[in-house]
Amino acid sequence: MLQAQHNLRIHLRSIPNAHSLRVVLDSQRRLSHEPARRLTFSDPAGAARWAQRGLTYARLVQQTRDIGGNVGTGGLAAGQGSIAASRIQKLPHDALTDPTHTRQFERISADIDERVAHALRYGITQRLYFQRANVLGLQNRDGTLEHVIRKRFIPMTGPLKATLIDLASNLLRPQPPRDLPRPGAAESRIDFQAALHHRRGDTRPSQML
């Protein structure tokens, strides 16, 4: 299972085509379910993280059901993702109790999340992925014209584009929060500056800034 996840991480160095991407998304949805279930009692916090990961991938699967695009790598990433999802379901129940293996599994999966997020953002903004839409057309049948609805792939815009980029940027691999100044930091900085301005031998009180 770890080897398949590692191989998936390697193959995601290249942008997958739309079909391969959808298979990868679904494989990670299925894979996340197992540690979320198995770690419920031994590591509730870890189980919650995996459950949230599974929910995020489920939303991505749902939102990408109508995307297409043949540009990108083929089935290597998809194949390894499917293997990883299949293998983790066959592991013994206590297979995720080893902290070393669990941390390694988490690191590899976090790297996969990062690369999937990059693939989504890049594929959408560079128009490698398209969305399926219904367009009105004409059909000539028995010498008469009639309106028909045809399926076409068009550049991804509007709500779908915004939703996928938001999921990739803010849920799949959110940016780390900016460090907030610790309490009292502003006062300490003022005191330090006042001390610098208070020259040695000067009997006048320091000027607070």
C-alpha cells in the first residue's frame, strides 16, 4: 500500500489528463475511509483528519464528474491510486498501529494532496481541463430541421472553476496560517527600542515610543 502511494506521488509530478485525475481523486476518497475507520479509538484526532480528507476528495469527485481533457499523462497515476486504495482495504485491522509507518503514510499522502491541488489549479488555469455543457444545435431529419441538445466540452469558467480552485487551495492543501504575534510582543518591542535610545550615563528618563 505504501509503495503504491509512493508510486502515485512520483507519477503526479506530471499533470494527469482529466480521466486519470478523476480516478486518482476517487482512489484517495476510498483510501481515506480506511484510516478514518481504523484509527477511531486509537487515534481520534488522526481519524478525524483522514475523515476530513475523505470528505474533501468526495466533493472533488462530485465536482469533476463532467470535466474532460486529453492533455496530460495517462493511466500510470490512476493505476497506482487504484492499487493503493485496493491494498489498504485488505490490510490487517491493526496494520496502522505502527507510529513510524503511520507517519510515513501521512507524509506521502500529504505530498499527493499537494500535487493533486497543483494539477487542478494548473489544469484549470491553463485550459487543460474542460467542462461538459449542453449546447443547442440543429439536426436535419427527413429534410426538416429540429433543435437538439448536444454535449460539448468548453473552457472551464464560472461557478465550477471557482469551486474547484477553492477546494484545491483552501481544503485540500490549505496555506499555513500566518504566525500571529505572541501576547505582549508589541510592548516588549517598545521597551527594547526605548532602551536603545537611552544612552549610557544619561540621567534623563527614557522616552517611550
